[in-house]
Amino acid sequence: MKVLVIGAGGVGASMASIAETRNFFDSFILSDLSLARAQDAISKLDDPGKFVAEQVDARDEAAVKALIEKTRADIVVNACDPRMNKPIFDAAFAASCHYIDLAMNLSEPHPTNPYGEVGTPLGHEQLAASEAWKEKGLLALVGMGVEPGLSDVFARYAADNLFDTIDEIGVRDGSNLSIDGLDFAPTFSIWTTIEECLNPPLIWEADRGLFTTECFSEPEVFHFPAGIGPYECVNVEHEEVVLIPREIPCKRVTFKYSLGAEFIDWLKTFAYLGLDSKEKIRVGDVRVAPRDVLAAVLPNPAKLGHLMHGKTCAGTWVKGSFNGKPREVYLYHVADNETTMREYGSQAVLWQTAVCPVVALELLARGDWKGSGVRGAEAFDAAPYLNLLGDYGTHHGMVEMGPGLWPRPKPTGQPGWDRPIKRAIVPG
């Protein structure tokens, strides 16, 4: 297999460092707008022999297609942020190349009633292209990071092995990470974080389909394992709510982050000031989007690993019945920043995101996963994935929940938050 990764940032570079310990590929091409950044990532590998650096502008579909053809890639991995999805996705299709991304196309909230009606949901254009990809015998594996991605694998495993009927599948993400010397420093892209957390959250129910709620709605206290502890989690927009119901029978799907009150207050402040806006405003002689400025002035999450302490947990809570009895479980994966920094030189959140598509690549190379169309991880057998994840030296866990067992999530009954209609800064 010839693998082409587009994006040599924190996730792409981490993918290379993880992949060098495996032998499922013939060549691994790491490309970026900055050739120097791709070269630097490869130079840090212990065994760079099968790795090549290339330059490409991910915004240029023709350039991406040309690079796919030049490298004769079997599969292209989009390790850029979701704003680059369309040109890379379309270029892979045009070049008859399989495709993986870590997050789906961005949504468009309803223009007049965003918290009461669904606009264009996450990944809509990609999923709509599924038949065209099937006709060409190509697979686009979308949302194959840790969340979405591994979270969907957990959902699939639970449906196939642990439950007869499922009432709710709820992805729950929490951490006790801290960063020395910084009161506010996101551990992942602030651009993406704002997009997820300040867009209308999505919920899916069997009798309603997709619908939206207020930001930070339905808060609950969720107890995370591995010593992380109890944290409040709230609804945010995420791909699993769109993907999981397409393949797994259930009554409800949710996604909740443990953002914390202080982080939520920061996000509210950005929204009130208009700093979350993607619309360009005039500043002197230039036009710039406030969110891009915010992303530029905050620390680069990929450079914070040496200051970080603690663990991050990604997992899927499932509630239903098995053998005629109620059952609740939480399947999870924990990344310890001390371990990921020592073994891979990558901070925990980025490493946890990066290992998941590498495992998927190996399954595809081995033929354990195969198919065509635009699919998420929940469409494939979960057992081979979880077994292989263990071979990478990182294991998943599971707790049974209920009286005398692991604590169930406990709703707080507090309301969500309606975004402000008026802003201090008006785009224009």
C-alpha cells in the first residue's frame, strides 16, 4: 500500500511516527503546504527510509489530484482541518483513489432558526456522494479519527456483542489535562473547537431524526475511568450523531464533551465579542476573520506537550438490554500525555487522534476492512480494529454501569445557553 497523507501538522506528523513501527505500507508520503514542515517531521523519525516529503496546497483540487497521480497513492489521508475536505475528497475521487478523513465536511446552521431546525448537517455533501463512489469501487472512510472514528467502532462492537436492543448511544469525552503556566490553551485546534462547541448541538432520535438544541444543553456528571474522575459533560455538534444511526439500530444518539465551566465561559465570551465569527471584517487595510486571528494568537496545541500533564479519555456509553435485562456500559480509550510524549514525542490528544486512522489503514491493507461508498467506521466489524489497536500497544477498556458498579451519568437538570442575537462586532 502507498499512503499519501495531506497535512504535516500535529496529527499528520504523529501518524508518521506511529506508522514507522508497522510494515503494512510500501511508502508513506507526508505532504504539506510547507515542504519544510513535512521534511522536519520525517527527519525526526528513527527509520525514515519509507517516508517521503512532498509539497501541496490542499486548497487546490488539481494540485492534490496531480500529487495523487505522481505518487501513485492507493489511499489519501486528509489530516487537514475540515475546511480542506472538499478539494481533497473531490481530488481523490477524480484520481480513483481511496480516501480517509478524520472529520467530515462542516455544517451550515439553519439561517433563521438554528436551535430549532437543522440546516445542512455535518458531512451532507460527502454522504450524498456515496453511490458515485460505489460505482467506481472506491471507499471514502469518513470521520476516522478518535471522535468520530474509534467512538463509532465502540458503538459497532457494543451493538454486535453486548446488546440485544439499544436505547441510547452517547459518545462521552473527558480529560484531566492541565498545561503549566497557561490559564487558557486548548489541547486541540481552537478553530475546530469553536466550530464544534458554538454551533447548534445535534441529537438524533428514532422518532424525530436529527434535531438541534441550545449550546451546552443537557449537562450531566459523567465519571471517567483511569483516575480522571467525574466531570460535567454537555451536548456539542459532532459527526457520530449523523453517522451511527445510519448503520446501528437504536433509539437515540448524543455526543457530549467535558468542557468545564471556565472553558465554557471563555467560549461564551468569544461569541459575545464576535471572535468566533468566520466572516471577514476590515482591520486597517486588510480583511480578516476574527476566528482566524484568535487561532493565530493562541498557542499551537502541537507545541504544548512538554507543558501538559494528565490523561484524556474518548469513549462511548451505551444503554439498552441484553438477555432480557437492562444494561449500561462505557467502552473507552485513554491516552496518558506522559506516555505519548515519551514514546512518540506527541501530546496525548493529537496522538490519540492520529493512531486511529493508522490502525484503519492497516486493516484496509490487510483486507480485514473492505467496501465501497462513503462510510463511517460503524459500518465495519469492530473486533479486528480493537484487536489491532492492542497490537499497537494501546488498549481499550470497558466498565459495566449501574448500582454497585461504575456510576451512571447523572443529569444536572440545568438549562443550555442561547447564543446572543446581537454582537459587539458586526461582520462587514
